[in-house]
Amino acid sequence: MKEPQFNAFLGFDACIDTIVRVVREKNLDNTGSFFNESSQFGEFLTNLDNHSCGVELQTRFSKPGGNMVITGNALGNLGVMTDCLGTFGFPEILPVFHSMSPNCNLLTIGETISATALEFDSSKVIMFDPGPYNNLTWDAIKELTGIEKLRKLLSVKQLAAFVNWSEIENSSQIWNGFLEDVLPYISYPEERPIFFTDFSDCSRRTKEEIKYAIGLLRQFGEYFRVIISLNKNEADLISAALGIQKNSSDEEFIKEIYGSANADIVTIHRVNDAIAYDGVSYESCNTFICKNPVILTGGGDNFNAGFCFAMLKRLSLFQSLIVANAVSGLYVKTGASPTIENLIDFLKQKFH
């Protein structure tokens, strides 16, 4: 029997990522060592209070970036036909994005931005000027794309993912636009589709803004099964906005978030493990730790792509965590999002 073809729609951020390491010291032969941990770099800067300094960055490579882009590319590599609506450059899509999976159909709605990712052994700091992201409004998206085109893009999709709510200033306005002008007018597949979101680092957002966006998820739930994915930092920020205590067990913590997040599934991915809750089952799964990662930036996005893919394949909650961790682990290990064949081979090696 032929495998079903899955179709997805993703929005809205696209950027160019430059991955760098921070040089700690240089030797006479011009070789050097790097800051291994962000805390070391932080201490270095703190000790320079009231002083000036220069920080040398060693660029490793540049690549297509943005939560939507990395997630969409990972889904495309897994065989999902993915329409990506984002800031790919204007008026033409920039050549750097042409390296994305051929299963990704790109539609641009604005100029792109650049981000610099300071990578350490187990963490990263991403620095960026949102610039064009601040120009993204619902009216601008409608004008550039056309309301009928938007309705066509969302119709009969098994998955819709609006990611990086935090960095796009008008995210909630855009979400409202889709809720009012698009979703009531489209066709849906027979099986209830998925709406997926990753709030990203919302430390710059107010509690009121976070609670408003969480409230919108209830309306998406009228059309979709809603999945919200958070890393540890995001889970702490979301829980604080919702008035949830952090000092409970992992199971109680995620259940409390679930009770307030207007979602059908909540998952939290961390360095050593990932947990999930769907209102019935609580699951926990260790990650596939890589001692010498090629890249960290995008690991969470690959986790999200793997989780969505597993959900589309109707795997169990625990199986979905395994697949999500495997997709993320492979990406961190190799620097590339895996194909299905890569994924199967990796899991065979781990479980045989």
C-alpha cells in the first residue's frame, strides 16, 4: 500500500544564520581556544565592567535560518510537502534559501534578517536585529499574498505550524487574521489536522502578551488538534506567565501547563530528555546526547519537525518523543536534517 503524502503549511520567520565560536585566547602560532560554556564568557564580560574590550569571533559557516525555515526544511527532508510563507527576501527569494529541501515550496512576504549564533559546547546565544520582522502585519501579508491564495495554502493541510511567536512583533495580530479571514473559509482533511506552535524565547514579551497568545490557541482548537512545544527556558517563561509553580515534579509541571495552555498535547524538550502530556498519558524519553556536536542552532526546530512527523504518522506519544529526539540528535551530530532513511538507520543502530 502506498504511503500517504502529508502536506503542511509553515510561517513566518526566515533569516540567515551565521554560526560562530567565541575565541578565548590566541597562541603565538595563531591557533586559539574557545569559550566552552556561556557562563565562562559571561564571567569574562562581567570582569570587564567599566572597561572596554574586543571579542574575536570565528565564523564556522552561514546557512538558512529561522524557526520556520529549519523546521520546514527538516519536514521536507522527511518527505512532507511543505509550503513555507516567510521573510525569504524581497522582491526575490535570496539564493541562500534555494538549498532547502526540494519538498519545500517557498513564498516570500518580506526582506530577511541576519542572526549571529554564539555557540558553546552545550548552549547558544543568538543575536539579531528583528528589523523586517517588525514590518510583518496581517494587512501586509494579505496584500502581498492575496486572501484567496492564503486560503488555498491552508486548505486540506494535515499540518499548520506558526512558529517563533516571540520574535515577530505582530504575531498575535497575524494569528487573529488567519482565525478570522482564512480558517473559517477553507477545506479540511477528513482526519482532524494539527496546529503546531513553538513560542520561542518570549523573555522580551509581557505576561499579558503571552496569556493573550495562549488564549488564541483555544480558537485554533476549533479546527485543529493543537500541539505546543517548549524548551526548558520557554516552559519556565510560559509557566510564570500562567502563574504555575516550577517546584513540582516534571509530570505535575507539564500537567499544570497543559491545564492552562489550551492545547491537546504539550511537549517540553531539554538537553538530556523530553517529556510530553496529552491529557491521558505522560511520557518521558532521554535524548541522544552528542559529545561533539557540529551545530546546536536548530536542534529544537528539528525536534519539533520530528515530533510533528511522528504525529502525522499516528505514532504513540512515547514513539513520537523517540523520533523527535532522533531527528534532533542526528541534526546536531551531522549538521544536516535527516532523511527518513537516515532516521531509520540511526534508530536501528541505537535499538539493536
